[in-house]
Amino acid sequence: MKFGVIVFPGSNCDRDLVWVTQGILNQPTRLIWHEESDLSDIDIVVIPGGFSYGDYLRCGAIARFSPVMQSTIHHARAGKPVLGVCNGFQVLTEAGLLPGALVRNRNLNFICDRAPLRVERNDLFWTQGYEKGQVITIPIAHGEGSYYADATTLKELEDNEQVIFRYCDAQGNPSPESNPNGSLHNIAGICNRQGNVLGMMPHPERAADEALGCVDGMALFEGLLRAMPALA
Amino acid sequence: MQGFMTEIAAAPFSAQEIASEGIKPDEYSEIVRRLGRHPNTAELGMFGVMWSEHCCYKNSRPLLKQFPTEGDRILVGPGENAGVIDLGDGMRLAFKIESHNHPSAVEPFQGAATGVGGILRDIFTMGARPIAILNSLRFGTLDDARTRRIFTGVVAGISHYGNCIGVPTVGGEVYFDPAYSGNPLVNAMALGLMETTEIVKSGARGIGNPVLYVGSTTGRDGMGGASFASAELSKESIDDRPAVQVGDPFLEKSLVEACLEAFKTGAVVAAQDMGAAGITCSTSEMAAKGGVGIELDLDLIPARETGMVPYEYLLSESQERMLFVAEKGREQELIDIFHKWELHAVVAGTVIEEPIVRILFQGAIAAEIPATALADNTPIYHRDLIAEPPTYAREAWNWTPDQLPPCDLSGISIGGQPLSWTDVLNQLLDAPTIASKRWIYRQYDHQVQNNTVMLPGGADAAIVRIRPLADATSSSITPTPSSLTKGVAATTDCNSRYVYLNPYEGAKAAVAEAARNLSCVGADPIAITDNLNFGSPEKPIGYWQLSEACRGLSEACTAFSTPVTGGNVSLYNETLDSDGKPQPIYPTPVVGMVGYIPDLSRIVGQGWTHEGDAIYLLGDGLDADSTALSFGGSEYLAVLHQTIAGQPPRVNFALERSVQAACRHGIRQGWVHSAHDCSEGGLAIALAESCISSDRGATISLPPLSARLDQVLFAEGGARIVVSVDQASVAQWETYLQAHLPYHWQTLGQVAASGSSLQIRADNTSVLVDATIAAMQNIWSTAIERRLTS
């Protein structure tokens, strides 16, 4: 199974992802420069966190026009897995692969913390390593991570069970107090209708290394590996 | 006297124009002597910035000479862009601290942001990938609206730059004191892991080699920032916004990658970042260090605005720019790398044999100065030290604890208000200097790069795993998780109230505390970088403070075998009040120390870990005398009694070394489960913080004591560390202490249950302090935020 991690100028979590997929999980992984367009060797495309193209204008707004994103859109439409983390999630919404938008955090400040999340579904290859309803703790680090969508879109997301991760308290309740950034419906991560494109603000790659204490993100990668023979 | 008056009289500039470049009359005379003629405007500007304290250390150099700079692990000491130490196994760490005080006073966000950008450039210029940022910040008090604006702006600026560029901000320190109301201190320290085989140096070599200008464009921003940083802040200079640079972390992120890629080609002979004094500083320092000259054509420099004159090109401090000397014939290879990262890269000059800096503009020579006149053989002022300590210090030393109100088991009555010891504890927990800094570090991405082993607030020092990375173009990551057992710890420290009261003892205490903080996580102290933030050295008191502090730093660095590998000097940290009277800051020699951790599985934090663990106090005992354990300069005296007086605690090097060694040994044996030093707020605050950090309580019983109870609970100093020890290891631990730290340890009590309280009893009966963790947590964790929103 081969991971491809996109590198835009300004990406800064690209190597963190490579560390997990290749350094820890021993999976072949390739960094993909933003000007490349051939993704034929890649099974899972990952769009990492960072500040693509400086995030001038709007987070992810310029990245969507890059050659690599055109190929990523084809990759997604072919039903292959695409994961966007943090800035990657923002890029996915800008590129139209996921609905809604990520806006400035409610308190207007950047937030770096560890956030408890409730896993809403475990019937997707992204989350099959978790129990449904399980509370996991994953680091967050963003200034513009407040999920927004209009009422119709939100209803669709909920009706189709596209919300995968929700900010919650230690007991799993998605309370207002446990919402770090003001996301509507406490949304931390969503997938597309087909379930092959996942965008999430929390960083699972920062919670996959025992040496750093927190490993709740590892099940996402491991679940993916178990599913891959079927997907490839 | 006669001499320079005639020079000035004959000068093509008015005395005012000369003074506005920060050049004194006798310095002007010296410039004319060196050149054999009067300088032109561009040259005068170049001398102005290069002869500023910021660039040439004309006041501090004689004092800095005494610092120990050599040691087994030191690969590069002072004089390069950053120091480099050897961590073994081919791993080398570059690190450095730098100030951005004056820009942050004027424009807090950009001032702080470019401070971070500047220190990161110093690191990657050496061929190292930045792996961590720390910062040392000083502000006025948060009841002042302007201070709140500066504080929130500085935090946002650091957050913006560090987060975008993807380097974790993992630690630091923040103090609030009226002494910094007009002149905040923003010191940023960065660490980097060498990625190139050769350490990239800055001395130009190879006559005929091309000189490359790379990175961003040159504009009029930051004009003369180095001179601006070397003068007092006045009401007018607060409006001097053009002297503040504007940063672009996105460009710098690309610059990091492009530079490291370029260095790995082997085609770069020398490199220097353009920080203070931009093109002037980089050309003259690179030329002077290499014993050669550089000819540079300003017409080839990518400009961001039109109509700039040589003076502006030469003094611009536009950010994210570097100067390279490349191997002749390989320049295109380098240019291609920078173009790939969408950055400028042009051949703008040549290394020449004649040791001069020659600047061309529109086909003519715009400036021509001997390189050493700008960068090496610069003015030095040897100032006279006052014969005895200044009056303010002697008066402060006259203070004795007898001047405090009496106290007993029930507490102390201050200004007619009776306070229990729990009340006093709570007031100290509410002091912003002691309170939780979470509001700040939550805005810093402290986990990017996946190596942050210790989260901010979790321990006395930051800990980062050492993990070499693959380069930008290949995805080959060599190390396996299990082979990565090593780490570095880092801390920044300075209790400037101590330094103010006694610069010599205070500076020693800063080094001792840094080494103690590293020891508290299990790291071996290795080397320091220092940031000397002081007032004007031209005043007898200012120079006395600087000189005494340097003497203290020097002795302490020798005592702890932690050589100085470089740093930064920021003088003239004074604000002229509305009456034009200068108000200096407290003298603040910030010590940034790095330590080595051989085994990351043997580290500890400051919070308790197991109920029932035995709590010990290492270092001076509960009834230590008042020279070691002092009220002088303590947070207790300042916050509760509004008094800044006394002698700060005296550092005992031998005891410090033994206490720190014992702590490290206990951690590495696995006996010690937590360690936290007693600093601001003394023993009681250290205990409270270990409780809050872990949400576990503690039951402490104090033996009958003759000392005042506030001395026992809140006095500071004494080389003290509070540790908690595994019950099963108590016997081994005590045997060890008996042999290696005789008479300097005692048991205090036990770790209690989660969610319980901190109880301190005297004579086994009377309860001195009884505070639930929830109550302490509530005060401590909201103290800063509450002051910002009220």
C-alpha cells in the first residue's frame, strides 16, 4: 500500500505524516510536489497540515488550483482514499471534495491542545479501528478550524451520517463547553457521501507515536492498512 | 577634542545628521581617519548601523571576553550565526537566542514575529533544521491597557510566525513587572539539528567566487533597525514604525527548505542571513571574516519598490533574505533550487582580493569601505566601574525581615488584614508571573514535527526528541522508532528582580536555575546562549549592572561547565517618560540553556505521578539561613508586601551541583517520579504546582522550626528541588542521598489522592495550608485570562 503526501510550499506537517506511515508503519510513502500530476502509483493521497501557499486570501483557496489537486480530485472521483488533515481539510472544502468551510476559531486565537473526539461511525475504512461512540483524544492546532455549513448542508451531512468525528467531553457528550473552536454541531471531521474522502481538523499523525505519549490516532492508520487489500 | 570638532565642522553633514545615524562626534572623526576622506551618505549610514551596539558590541565586548567558550561538546562557539554542540552519534545541535525588544514595543505583532523569523534564520544558515523555539518575555502589569495590547500582540506575533513555519514553540518564561511597562522584552531562542555534513560558516572565501542574494525582495521596511535598537525608546520612537520589519513566515518556510537543499549540494562556500543592518552587515561581516573583500551591485538586487537609493538598499532590514558565497561555476545549480521554491536568487556580486566592501549603483561606486572597519576593528569603549555599589542597591540591602509584620501558625496580618497561609498561597497563585501560562502556549503550535516529548507546563524544561529528518526531495527516513532514544532539553531563565538587587548574584542565580531546571527533567546541562537585556551602559549604574552581571554569568558558566556559545546584547532598554527622564528596565541577562538526555524513557515532569509516593526536599533545609533562603527579591515580598528589597538568595555552586546531580541520578535510576525546583513563590508554590499539574494532592508535615513561617513557606533560593519517589525505592534513594548529599535532604510527606488537596501541617498538628486542588487550579489557571477580559 502506498501513501502519497502532498507538499505545497508552506506545508509543514508533511514529514510528520511520512514519519507515521513510513517510519512507524513501514509503508511505502512518497512526498508529492504540488506541481506533479501523476498519482498513478499512489493508493492513499494525504493532504497535510500547514499553510499552503501562505494561506493568503483564504486557507486552502490557492492550493485548490495546483496541478496536484486536479489529480487528487480524479483520485477521489475514482473512489480511492483521500485524507485531508487540518490545512488539508481546508483544501478539500475549497476544492469542492467536501462540503462546508472552515472559518476563524470562535475565540479568534490559534488553538493548540488535545481534544477529546467521539467516533461517530466505524463502518468506514477510516474508522474501522475504533468502536462506534468511542472517545479518543487527538491533538488540534489551528487558527481557522471552526466548521461552518448552511442549514441544508448540515442536515444532509447528519442525514447521511457524514460526520465522522465530533468534539466532545470526556464522557462523549458533544457539549458546547467541549467545542474548542465554535464548529457547528461540534464537527471535527467529515467524509463525502461515498466515504472515501475524509477531512478532519485534529491531527491523527500527532497521536501515533508511543514515544510522544498519545496514540489514539494510530487506529485510523492501522484500520486503513487492514482495509487496503480490498481497496487496492 | 579639538580634532573631532574640526572634522565635524568640515563634514558634508550637519552635526544633527551625524547624530541621527547614531554616530558620536569622536566616532565620526575616526571614520574620516579610517577612510582618509569624509564618508558619503550611504557610507555614513553603513557606519551608523555597523558601529551600533547591536552589531559591534562596542560597550559589552570587553565584558563578554571573560565568558568561558570552550568545552568537549562545543563545535562552534561565539562569532558565527549560532553555536553548535556535539550530541554524539554524528548528531549536532545549533542553538541561539536573540532579542527583538524595541520593535515589539512599537509594533508588538510584527516585532515579535520577525524576532522569531530572525532567530530561525540564524539556525538554518548553519545548515541546521529548526526543531524548537522557546521565548523569554517580560511585560508591564496587565492592569495597564497598553501592556495588555503589547502582551496579546507579542503572543499573537510569535504564534503566527512559529505556527506557520512549522517549528514547535515548546517552552520559555514570562514575567510581569512594572519595570517593563514602557519597554517589554521579547527574546526568542531556537534549536536546530544539523542536516549538512559540514557546518556552514560565514567567512567569504575564494577570489572570484560569485556572491548570491537569495530569498525575498529588498524594500524600505526596517530601515536602520539596528541603530533603532541601540537607543532609548522615546515618545517619538514609539511612532518610528518604518524601523520595524514585516515578516512573512510562508516565505521563510520556503527559504528553510531551499537553503538546506542548497547547502547539501556542496556548492555553497559561505552563508549569512540578513538580519540587523541587512546587506551592509552581511557583506562586511562575510568579507571581514574571510579576510577578503566583496563587490556588490545594487542594481542586481531584487527590489520590492522603485526609486530606492543606495542608503536605503544598504540599511533595509527586509526579512527572509540571505547572502551566499557560491563555488564559481555552480551558481545556476543553486539558483534553480531557489526558483523551485519560488524565491529570488541572483548573482549580485563577487569575492574580491582587496579587503573592502565595494557597493556599485547605476554604474558608479556608491560606497567603498575597508571590511574590517565595519565588522571587526570597530570601536570599543572601556568604561570605568563605579567604586562601590550604587545607592539604590545599598539601600535595598538594608532591608531585613524584621520589617515584616509578625506572623504565627494562623497566618500574617498585612495592612490590618489578617491572612491565613492558604490565603497567601492563593494570592501568589494568582500572580501572573507564577500563574499558569496556558493562555499563552495554547496559541503556539507546540506539537508540530512530532518530537515534543514534554508538553508546555508539564515540566521545568522543554524536551524534544532528536530525530534526523529526510531531506525535502526524498522520502527516505532512516531511523526506526526504537532507535530514537535521545533528546534535548531546553530552558530560558532569569529572575531579573534578583539581578536588579544584586547583578552579580542574580546572574549567577539565572545560570544555576537553568541548570537546575534541566536537571529536574533528567537532562545534563551542556551549554548556554545568553541574551543581555540592559539599560544604557553610558550611565554608571547601567554599566555597573552589566559588568557585575557578566562577572556572575562567567563564574557560573565555569562552575556548571556550561560554556557560552553565543548570544545577543540588547542595551539602551530605557523609556524616556513624559518628563524626558529615562526609565531603565531591570537588568535582565536571560540564560538559554540546552541539555542532553541520553534516554528518553528516563525523564520526569513536575507533577506527582503516584499516590503514596514519598516527597523529599533536596538542597537547603527548612530552617536554612537567610542568605541562602531569602525574602530578597522574592515574589512574596513583591506581591504581598509591595516591597522590592533585600539581598537575593546567594548561590552555592557546590550545593547546586550536588543537588542537581542527585536529582538526575534519581531520575535515571527510576526512583524519582517527579521533580520541580523551588523558584518564585518558594517551597509552598512548588508543592502547589506539583499538585495542580497532576491533580494529585499532598500531605506535608513540617518539623518544629525556629524560622518565621513565611520564610519556610515562601522564601526563595537554596538550590532546592522537590521530588516524589517511588515507595519501593525509598531505601535505595535514601542510602544514595546519605552518601552523596549528606545533610541536604529531608522528607516532607506523601502524595495524596487525585482530586484531593494540598495540606501543610506544622509540628504534626496545626494546619498551615489546606487548599483543594480544584480551588488552586481555578485561581492559577485563570489568572492571566481574567486580567485580559476584565
